[in-house]
Amino acid sequence: MKHNVNSLVGYTISATDGELGRVNEFYFDDKTWSIRYMVVDTGGWLSGRRVLIPHSALGLTDWETKTFKVNLTMEQVRNAPDVDTQKTVTRQHEIDLFSHYGLPVYWGDIFIDGTIGMVPLPEVGEIKIDDGALKVPDKPKGDQHLRSTMSVKGYDIAANDGEIGHVEDYLGDDNDWNICFLIIDTNNWLPGRKVLVSPHWINRIDWSEQKVFVNLSKELIKNSPEFDPSKHTGIDYEKDLLNYYEEAIKILKKESAK
């Protein structure tokens, strides 16, 4: 099932022997668009310390009580390597963390976008994984492509022929914890409307300018199937959305070939 990622902020994190705190934000890998960590605000328990909980430590989720259960003890979390969530999390930090928890590292995963197993459109700029980023480095390096969902919220979105809005939220799959779509607020361009953009359609991201460039035209986006954020985005809608772009691009190719 898919969820608005920002709606999960504030969920309780429960260890096997007590409550750890609440979700403050998430870190995702900007190469695979997979959520890798929950940042947990521990409140008074650890004097306000924020800790990283790998998504691989997750157990069952109680959606009714808004509680993520993790397969860790409070003592394990208390003694975990200290990571400053306000600074860059290096690969060495991650290695130390996974080693402490006895969890397998995640790098080496393939890019799965969660869109019901459908092949993404090759014409709109698939993201390719940097093979070098999948190897454990001999020495700690800087940013390993981890990004905060809260910090990327608000980034401008630019189509091939102009800006269309900004990132408002994300749709994530609770099965594999992949970000399937970015939810874009187009209020300054299409008042009262939001659209979905798949990570597969992103051409590049300018982190310094806080702007995401998608390899689609404004006209294509404008005529795409309407997204209603108040309703659950099901398989039928995703099929309609992907089929729309596939057919539209075929038509454009035929017209340009004339």
C-alpha cells in the first residue's frame, strides 16, 4: 500500500521492550529513491538525541495506532554509534551503524520504483546507478546520496519548457519502502491541482539551486490523468498515468518524424 510519506512523521517508534520516540523525518537514497532510515526524535528518553533507525530493522507496523515496531532493543539504540543527523552521514557511519545492529548493508540494491512492476518509460530519462557507489569504500567518503525528505520538500520542479511547481510530498510503498512518486503542488501554474512525477522521469537534480528537472513538457503534464490526493492512488490510476505518458510520447515521436 502507498502512503504520503510526510503523513508518517510523528509516528511512534516502538522497540521490543519500550518506546523509542517519534519519527522526525526520513532519509532516502537519491540514486535508488529508496527510504533507508527513519530519523527518530527520542524526546526525554535520550535527552532529545536523534537517532537513525535503518528501515531493515522494521518489524510489523500498526497503522491504527500509528506505530512502527522495530526489531531492536532500547539498549541497542542507546549504545548505537552517535550520528549527527544535522551533518553529512558518511558511508563509514553507516557501516558502523549496521555492524552495531547486526544488520546487512543495503548498497547493491537495484532501482525498483514500486510502480506495480511496470517497465518505466525509457524516453523520459531513467536514473542509472553509479556502480562505484555500491562498493564499500576503503576510507570514509562524504555524502553517500542520502537526502532528507523534509529538506527536499519545497524544491522547485522544472519541465523541459518551464517550471510547474514544487515538491509537496511523496508517495511511498510500505512493502519495499521505495518512493514511487513525488507529489507536486502546481498551484502557481494550475491552481488547485497536484500532479505526480515518477523518479524515473527525472533528468537531473540541482542540489545547490534546490531544483528538480523532469524530462517532460508542461503540456504533457497538464493533460495527464488528474491526481486526487484525498483518495488512495490505486493500481488502475497508476496504469492510466503510465499509459498516458507512453502513448503521448509515441504520438510526439510520430509527429516529429514527419
